[in-house]
Amino acid sequence: MAIDTCIFDAYGTLFDVTSAARETAEAGDFPVLADRWRVLAVAWRDKQLQYSWLRAITGDHADFWQVTGDALDWAMEAEGLAGDTALRDRLMGLYRSLSAYDEVLEVLEALKNGGMGTGILSNGSPEMLQEAVASAGIGRLLDHVLSVESVGVYKPSSKVYDMVGRAFGCEAGRVLFVSANGWDVAAAGAYGFETVWVNRAGAPVDRLHARPGHIMDDLSGLPALAGKL
């Protein structure tokens, strides 16, 4: 069965989740972040994912903007930065327009020129995704931007992956799913998607129920791979 649809996770895959903290540190307005931005960014992301999983398990759903703010509050307190409302406002504001990775635009253009259906499937709220896509200038290259808010539960619930078939009218075996999150790739692979893990950090493969179908250092080789599947 030929692959004709390529679906991307958003945060960490198309958009650099560390860029808000990095750009804040580089601007120099908050010297406290100069040598701590990376630690804060990692703690923020880790807690953001943990909160999404816990909310999925317990059924206590809140949209990703709230989850992102709650995670930042935890990370700032852990770094002794609690109460710095100006810093919090700057970081949250930049999260709406996270920098896309350098190769994203070229890769999406190549996929579309090759006749591939393309889309995003993300935990992000519709408003967050709309702003990030607009900021990156990639909206014209995406057929659908799918948010978990349509089903009220976070990944890795199968209800989220079901959204792809409904939007694109395709079977799971025709979908190439691309994510920088190993747990997301495992869940999508078990669901029936062909998968690509974008392993920018060179991390070990997660010990989960499904292994990545393919592993890449970044997205640049994706059009060539998609053309062979």
C-alpha cells in the first residue's frame, strides 16, 4: 500500500520548543537566563509532556495553552524564578511563535510538489497551532492542521490518531507519521502508521511496544524516503 499522506507532530518536530527560552536569553533583557535557559527549556518541556499524559489518563482535560503555562510555572519555580511575571509573559508570548527548524519549509515544499498530502496532528490548541503555522509561513503547504481539542484528549490516545483517517479519508497504512517524540512514534506505529522518528539529540530508542520504522537526524531526508514508500 503506497504512502500518500505525511503527518507531522508540531512541537519538537516542526517547531523548536527550546527557542522561546533561547531567544529570550539572547535578547539580553533577562540576564538571569544567560546560562540557565537550556535547563529551564528542558524542564518546561518535560513537565508539559508529563501534564498532558496525566490529563489523558485521568480524563481531566485542559487545553494545551493552560498545560504549557502550568508547566512553565513549575519550571520557573524549580529554577528559583517564580514570581517573575515579566519573564513569564515573554516566554509564553514567544511560545506562540516558536521558530521552525531550518529545513521545515523546504521539506514541506518538496512533499507537496511530489503530490503528498500533508498535515499536522498535535496536542496544541487550535489557536496555538494557527499562530505557529502563520509565524513559520507554512500554512499553504498543509492540507489540515489537526488539534486534539477536537476529541478532548491528548496523545497517545488512539482517538487522536483516528483524526487523520477522518480528515484525509485514508487508511492508516497510507500514512507516514513523523515525530520527534519516541513515545508518539511508538503509539502511532502500533496504531498502524508508517513512522519516522526525528532523533535530533541522538537519544536511545524508547523501550516501548513499537519501534520506529525509520530514524532520521532531521527532516531533510524525508521527501526522498516518502517517495520510496
